[in-house]
Amino acid sequence: QVQLVESGGGLAQAGGSLRLSCAASGRTFSSYVMGWFRQAPGKEREFVAGIGRSSSRTYYADSVKGRFTISRDYAKNTMYLQMNSLKPEDTAIYYCVADSRRLGVYIQDYGSWGQGTQVTVSS
């Protein structure tokens, strides 16, 4: 499995921006698909965005489409989530995920998870 470590979370005002990073180690970076999930207090964990092995495919949840951008830097073995126009409802713990299988939108599609990073958006 791949080891994942998130960073970049914190506090932002509504309308502001944050960039999350996910550093990966343990396997060839380009051999797995990656993504982000989030979990708000009292809510189920949900898919946010996903990116394919070569970055040719990206998927976004409707709630973040047009505001968030997922990307990968193969030289740094790092995935990013650029979050713009943040809303209070984006407040959640954000988890980096990876898997060697297909790009999916379900929790069970991903076998490797990071520890999570807190994002809080104030109104």
C-alpha cells in the first residue's frame, strides 16, 4: 500500500482559498489513482474529487465543481486540492485517498487513506 500524509488545512473565511497537499510514498506515484473525501460533523464521509494515474481524467462532486481543482505533481509525488470560493458548508476533515484499481467515487474504491486534515470555513 501507499502511505499518504495530508497538509494545508486550516481556517479560512467564506470566499477565501486554501490548498491541500497529499504527499505519497511507498509505491510508484503514477501507478495509482488518487482522490479526496471529506467528512463534516454528524455527516457521512463523501467523495470530493478524483484524478487518474496520468491526470488525464478528473472527477468532482457537484457541490465543489467549478470551485475546487485536483492535480498531481509527479516530480514531488504529491497531489493537491486547490479550494477557491470556500463556503461554510465546506467545513470538514479532508482525507487523501489512493488505490491501484479504477478511479471511483465510493469509499470502498480506495484502500489507502491519510489521517485527514481539518478545514474550517467561517462565514
